[in-house]
Amino acid sequence: MIHYQLEFDDFSQHLIHVTIRFLANPQQQLWLASWIPGSYLMREFAKHVEGVQAFDESGRQLKIAKTHKNKWQLFNNDHELITVEYKVYAYDLSVRGSYIDQSRLYVNPTTVCMGLTDQEDTAHELELFVPQALHHFTYAGALPAKSLVKGRFNLKAKDYAQLIDSPFELAVQDRFSFDAEGIAHDFVISGRHHANLPRLQQDIEKICRTEIQMFGSAPFQHYTFLTMATGSLYGGLEHCESTSLICPRDDLPKADEKPEPSKNYQRYLGLCSHEYFHSWLVRFIRPENFINPNLHEEGYTSLLWIFEGFTSYYDDLILARSGVISQHDYLTLLTDQINRYLQNPGRKIQSVSESSFDAWIKFYRQDENSNNAGTSYYNKGALVALCLDLGLRSHGSSLDALMQKLYANTQAGIQVHEQTIFELCKTLTGQDWTDRLSYLIHSTDDLPLDQVLAEFGIEYELQTEKTLPFGAKVQEKPEGLLIQQVFRDSSAAQAGLSAHDIVIALDDIRITNNLWQAKAKEKNAISCHVFRRDELMVFDLEPQEYVLHTVKLSVADQDKVTQWLFN
């Protein structure tokens, strides 16, 4: 067994002292992941490692040298018991990293526990030593923890893959437990909050039960939700038997939460629904090359429109099916999803399959041009799922049936490749879906949302009354209007205005947001004074009310809507 010891005495400086004891192979190599599954960006976790040292059984120091950005070579000549020590700086308050201070010890083992090359299949044991000042903390995580002595916890994983897929937290926590379809669930919240826990438990139970019922069973025997409440941060990351969530405390249910959840609370429930759904889709059902991911380099796939897009479709749909939100609120959420798509000029530039493949260099590296040049495999992927679901239903099947087929295939050892969805659509309907699916995922033409929704009782009305002055998003600042984004081919773009410019005057009048909006409605060209960096520039700006398309959805045939949403 490979044994890890994590000590948190230096929590005030956000340092974890790691000790690994193991029986080394000759010329043993150690490594740390460069990215974490579920978040497709090279995070380079090795940048936070410092002071790596190695010792033999007698305490004699051995040579260990870094040979790659995330790999260390141990120079030992025989099979012997080795100790490796190092420290990790842990101050990443996100679901992807590790974070320790006087209020919370949160560890993603992916970012802290080095792996041993060719020993990843060995059993792994993790001992946690919590300083006396933090003995009031309690433990939460997917791996069961034994504690015979105050402040000391023992965790065991069957292999390295399970270890690094099992984040844990030690903190002051609120929690509740429940069973859904016979499966035990723990729900844990840390951070300052005043959440209505009975209401939260009621809603989360419904969501979990609905998702398990849809698939017929679950690929786990126990599940843990870890939530950190903050002022404004938001995000989630899926794991096989748990999820890590971070949210604004205002997104949690209030003591007087109404039966119909507030918009903020809906957002949090959608996050829980999304990450829980990933237990099936992406953690169990995977792209072929994600079965044993190479955590040293990028793992490319053009299928994230399935794994994130389908999940984004179901996260809100499950809220409606479970009764947590009303049909009206579901259609509002769907309207918001469609509006984000329509107001994304990049949908005309990049297909959803290209967006999936480019996740490593684009989606997690947003800049002022991202909306002009790319589309989101979450957003468009969800609407592709909608089109596919309604298309399958028109032929006597559904996306639910396809998901159940994917689940059954994975249970039989068959994972997802580029043609899987095409093949399953043909199996479910007896028809060739090559042209229809290729159009949805490889084309940059607009999705046929109006047509598919009309077939299921939803009237789709495109509206044009929402406008953006000059085609530029701005933010009012003390020094002027900060341009955040310029839409391609807008009058602002044609004039030469750019993101990060600060507009200070129009037609020699000091800028205000009201003036900016009023001038966009005039007929004559406008003199626009801006600072770019520290240089004053003048541009001739043509008036324009740049149209942002929105959609209005309304129920035309309730029976058809019910057939889609609930059958």
C-alpha cells in the first residue's frame, strides 16, 4: 500500500506538508496531474509544489530530480522503502484546486498527491493530521474516514484513480442525509450562510430521485454533495461519487423561500442537478479516450456537446420533471438558454463539435473576442439536445431512451465514439440520422428551434425590440464608459472602438450612460473621444441600435408540452 500523510499545521500560510511512503521500483518516477478531469484546461498543478526531498529507510537523503514540468525522477538502485516529502501551496478557492486556511481545509488529491508511475493500480492510504486549533472541524468526502484519535483521519482508496477522484473537506459544516431510490446521500455546506436546510433537502431529494429513475439505477452506492457558500463565486465539478460546488450564499434557499424557487435558488438547484447528472454522463459514460485519461497532456474530443451539452439540457428539465420548478419557470429557463444562443455572433463562426475540440484553448480562456468567434458546447449543446429529443419523439423515441441505451452500453463495457449517437438514433427509430445530426453538430447554420418546438405545442416568436447602443457592451466607471465587448461588424467596430477603451465624451459632451444610449438613436455621425491605454483618441461613430434577438415562448398545446416534458 502507498501511504500519504497530509499535515496542515502551516494552514495560515496555506501550505500542506505531504509525506509519501512506498516500496519503490528501481528508477521510480513520481508525477502530478497537469489538469483535472471535468475541467479542460492545463492547470499545471505542479507549479504549487516546493521542497521535494527523498530518503531511504535509514533516513539517508537520496537524489530526486525534476525531469519534466510535472515529473520527478528518484535515483534509487534497488527495491526499497522510500519516503518522499514536499509542500503544496493551497489557496485556490475553486472546485478545481485545493484551499486551506483557518476556516476550511479543502483538498483535491489530484492537486496534492503525487502518483507513482507503474504503481497507480496499488491500494492507496491517506492519513490526515489536523492541528489542535482546528480539531472542531468535521470531515466530509466520498471516501469514508476513520478517526480513532482527535484530529487524525484515515482514508483508503482502491487505487490512485479513486484517490484523485475523491476530494474532501474539513470545516465547520451543516449537513443532512437522505436516501434516494435506496442510495444513501450526504449533503454538506460550509461557509457562512443561513440556508433553509429542510427546504433544500426536500428539493435535492426530488432531483436525485428523478435522475436515478430516469436511468433505472445509479453507478454509485453512496453520494456526497460538498457546497462552499461564498459572496459571489460559482461553479461545480463532478466526481464519481461526489461533487464539489461553490455558490453565492444568496443562491441558497431562504427561511421564507416560496414554493416556487427564486431565480437565485433555481440557479443553485440547476447546478446541483447538472453535476449530479454527470455521475452518469462523463464520469461513467465517457468518450473512449477519457476511460483512462492522460493527465499529463490535453485529451481532445469533439464530443463535449454530448457530455456537457446534454447535461445542460437535462439539468433544467429535471427541475421541472421533479416538481421543483413549474412548467412556466422551465420555459423561462429555456428562453434564457435560447437568448444566450441568439446573442452569440460566434455561433455563425464555430460549430458545436469544433467548440468541443477547442475547449482546451478557447472555452476556459475567454477574452473580449470569444463571443464573436466561438460558441459554447454547453449552451448550443443543450439546444442540440433539445432538437434531438424532440426529433426522436417525433419518431416514437426520445433522448431519455438514447441516454438509457448509452448507460446500458457502458455497463456492457462499450464507451462513446464519434458515431455512437448516429448509431443509437438509427437503432431507436429505424432511420438514418446522418444528415440531421451532421447539420446540428457540424453546421454553423441556426438550429431549427422554431420548427421542433412548434411540433410539441410551443409557439416560438422571434423578437427584435432589444438593442445594444452602437453594438458595444459598456460599463459605467468614474473615469467614463469602459467598453467590455464590441460586436463584430457593429458601428462601434467599424469606427475602430475596441474592448478596454474608455469613452470620455461624445460630441464634446462628457459621457454618461444616458448620453451613450441617446446618441445611438440620432442620425448624424458622432465624434467619440476615448482613452486607449493612456493615449487620447478620436473616432467618427455612426449611430446604431444594434439588434439583439430574443425569443418569446408560449404554450399553444398543453397536451403536447406535457408529452414532451413529463413522458
